Amino acid sequence: MAAPVLVTGAGGFAGSHLLELLAEDRRESDNTNQSGLIGWHRPGKTPPAMPCVRWDAIDLLDRAAVADAIRRHRPAAVYHCAGAAHVGRAWDSVTSTFAVNVRGTHHLLDALRAASLSPVVLVPSSAMIYRPSTTPIAEDHDLVPPNPYGLSKLAQEMLAVRALADGIDVRIGRAFNHVGPRQDPAFAASGFARQIVEIEAGRHEPRIVVGNLSAQREVTDVRDTVRAYRAIVERGSSGRPYNVSSGRAYPIGEILGRLVAKARVPVQVRVDVARFRPNDIPVLVGDWSRIRDEIGWTPSIPLEQTLDDMLEYWRSQTR
């Protein structure tokens, strides 16, 4: 029996979309081995039933539980999607952000070493490890994180690079901003979409309260992002980082305007300066030439489809 593929954080935003992608790959290849895919989720959460997926409740901060699960599963590949992902929350939750992103990653890599395993491990890093720039950022740009979240992701990368010496084939995907269905509404685009749907349902007054609308961000669809993760595992080079980006940024106000235009009822917008993040970066856009030229990945889902799907997701949650 072939060794399984492990997805940590499989109940989360990117992790759940990745798990669906990998499960679809197996269905298309007629591989219905129930032990073929392992999804780790937070204890206390109930994950959805999925074909080809076996779920395991694992707390990454429980070193013994992580080690035991790795000994049982003995994965051939690991997509390490678990972690704290919100830049704004990290300012107020520095300790927990570092615990999950750094100590949790250490526990995972240490468990692989202890089990004498040498799988391919994809570590999804972040564009927030780079020094801010108003021009597209390439992988050789200065690594100077502007916030606690970025610092935790850079430390996570350093742990991953150190694991190369232990024979663990680490690949790194530095994801820029990605959005889509099932994203936490604490993130701007998803939060806008949910507020619009709640206004449509008559649950709130017809007004969206927002923060900084001038900041420019990429809005790559999460389903394209997880395709990039799969491509890096399949065709990437060991230890080499790849920007997962589209090379195009949009003002947050434009994203909001497009969503409001799709609303089924009139919606007003009010700016609340209390929602501005400290040291908010004005522009964040990546140079994606490396992943395009070396691996052959390109984003394919148009922005309008992403926004439509986000609205439909939230509408399905309010019925």
C-alpha cells in the first residue's frame, strides 16, 4: 500500500481547498484507497466527510500527539497548511501566533526526523516575510518582515530550511493574498461579501463599515493557490522558495466596489479609521516569473468568478 499524503490544517481555508483538489486527483485516477489522504484538524472540530480522506484530530502544540500521529501515518508527502494566518490578529496575539507557526512546525519536522522519514514537505510561507516595496517583489528581495505575523513565517521558513540537512525535502511556497469561498470573514474581501449577504437577507442595515480602502493587494483565487502548492510538490526544487502570486494588485476599494455592484439590494459604504491596521502596507504585489517559468503554474480563475463564488458561499450559509 502506498504511503499516504498528509495535509495539516485540512479543516481550514486553504487546507480544505487543497484536500478537495488532492481528493479529486485520486478520484480521477480511480484511486479510492481510504488511507491515501490524511487530513489533520483541530481537536473539537468536526470535519466534513470526504471520499479518499481519513481525518485525525491533532493539536500541533502537543508534541507527543504529533509524533505519535506521524509514526502511525508515515506520510510520503506533507502539505503543512496549519497555522495562524491573520496579519491583523497577530499584533494582539504574538505569543499564540509564534506558538502555532513556529513551535507547531518544529514539532512536525522533529516528528518526521524521529520517525526516520524523508518526505516532500510543502511549507506555505507568506509574502509578509519581505521588506515592503511598491514594486513587484521577487524571491531574492530583502527578508525584513514588517509585522509579527511575517516574522513568525520567516522563522517557520528557517526551521524548514534547517530540516534539509536531515534529508527532509522541503519546498516553500510564499503565498501572496488569496481569497475565495470559506475564507474567514475577518479577512477583507470575505468580510465584505458576508456583510453584503447579511444586508440582502435583512439582517443588518444597508451599510458596510470598512477600514483602509486605498491599500493594494493581490486577490489570487485560493483554488489557484492550492494548485500552485501541488505543482511545487510535484515539480519544484528542494529548498527553493516560490512566490505564489498573480503579479497584479487591486485597491481594496475596487474589490469592495465590485462586490457592492453584485449585491441584490442597495448598499452604502462607511470608512471607520479604527479598523485601520498599524503599519498597514500600501502595496503588496509579487513577481511570479519563477513559478511560471520553472514549474509552469499560472493563475486561471478570473476575479469576477472568485467574487461571485464568495457571495454564493455566504448566501448558502444564510439560508
